[in-house]
Amino acid sequence: MTPAVTMYSTPWCGYCHRLKSQMDREGISYEVVDIEQVPDAAFIVEQVNNGNQTVPTLVYSDGTAQTNPSLAAVKEKLASLV
């Protein structure tokens, strides 16, 4: 089954590492896309963030996005998708 959320990230982003760890501890599955390795990924992040490459940017299965959300915000959004 495909995760309900995709995290756009970079290997050096501390906020990304923190959110990944929190989501892992909670058993939340997600797909990670490195915007420095996937050519179209940076463009997706820029569209969501007014031209900025701000990570982590999470895009959900319903097409909505959150930028640098808290774990609580991620859990709330995922609950609304069920």
C-alpha cells in the first residue's frame, strides 16, 4: 500500500531528520523524496512554498501540503484522510 504522505527532504536538513524520527516512532509510513536527487521534486516544493525550496514539505494523498509541520499536525491531517 502506498503511504498517504510524501516527505520532500534533503539529507542535510535537521528539521527533516527530526520529523522522520518522530514519524518512525509513531509508526507513520511515508515516502521520502530527496529534492537534490529528483529533478522534478524541487519544483513541486517551490510550487507549494511560494518559490522557496523549504523542507520538510509533506504532500498528502489528497493533494494538500504542509511545510515543516509538527508531528501533531501530521497526525491530525492523516486522521482526516481516513
